[in-house]
Amino acid sequence: MEDRQLRLIDLGYIFELYKEFAGELAAVGKAQREYADSMKATMTPQLDDLEAEITYLLLRATRPASVMELGTFHGWSTTWILSALRDNGSGHLHSFDIIDNVVRNVPEDLAEGRWTFVKGDIRETLARVPADTGYLFVDAAHNGSFARWYLDNLFPRVPAGIPVSVHDVFHFRTTLPMHEGKVVVRWLGEKDVPFFTPSRARSRADYKALNALRDELGLAPIRGAGDNPMIFFTMPSLRAGA
């Protein structure tokens, strides 16, 4: 498959997407607030507002045919992704996790016709990752050894040039020792791949600018401010010799 082209994921691009999809994002935010309230007994939302919204916006902008989600927990990220695919009018989500709480939590109207859940260790179900994955979302085990595994085994299976997001990287200004984030950020540096993060601790100016934009656009809080530790980047070419 040829490399896909994607604009650099930076603050300027994210600003453009917020403005372009503000109305639809407001509707999804309202639905997600209501969903979270209705599921308090069985779901703990994991993504903070900015990182959830940026995920939605990148999915709307790039309109992938297939999305891979590694790590679902209770389904908060899953419903954000499925909402974007619904609003795109196309696309299928393939979610992978060792636990299946998400199956009981995702609303049927979001799941039907656009979602496949694969239960099991990704190291044993790797062959089921779609070859045409157009967005890769990673929020699973956060230790360094698992990060090294998916960098070596999962990343080369998906096309270059697609958006990738990895959660829980920058809860602090720097990555933690022995942590997934440290391994991934080092890997990106070695490959000279820039990343964007709305992290309050790491990129406070961008964090404040995005929240100011949300206020300007009239977007109501969903979960609240939060740490927003996710990073976003474009998958580099991992072909031999790259």
C-alpha cells in the first residue's frame, strides 16, 4: 500500500478542525455527557475533553475506512470513535482488548454495522488487524516492554501516513521511567517524527489556547479540564531501510 498523505498534526491544524466541525462536535459532546451520566455505575471515562475531541476531529477530517483501537476498557474512547464514523457516514472500527466490558456498554445504535470487537491478547490476535487501517488508537498496557512490542510488531502492520494517538504519555512535563510514553517518545525522536500533545503539563500554552478556543466556539465541558496526556502523530514509513 502506498503511503497516505496527512497534514502535519499541529496546533494550527487542530484549530482549523475545531472551527470546521464545531457544530457537530457540540452535538457529540452533549450526547457523550448524557451517555457518561447514564453509565456512571458501569463506566469510568478515560479520555479527557481535548484528547477525545481531537480524536473525533482527526477521524472526521481523514475519513478512514478502518480504525484500529487497542484498549477499550469501559468504552469511552470507543463511543467517541464510533460517533465520528457515524457522522462520516462510513468506516468500521476494530477494537482489541483482553477484557470485554465494552461490549455491554457501547450503545447498539452506534455499534451496529460499524464495529467489531476482538477479545484476547493482541499478541495472539495480531493477524486480525486490518491491513487498510486508516487511524490507529493506542490505550492499553502502559509499560515499556509492551510499548517495545507494539512498536516492533503492530506499527509495521499499518500503513504509513495515517494518524496515530497514544494515551497516557504526558501526565507530567516529562515521561516517566520504565513507562510506555518514554519508549514511544524516544522512538519518535529516533525517527525524527514530530508529535502534538494537548497535555496541560507538557504543552501548557497549547492547552490554554485550545480551551480558549472551545470557550469561543461555545463548546461546553464534557468531563472537565483534565490532564489530556495523549500524543498525536503521523505514522512514519517502516519499510525495510526506512
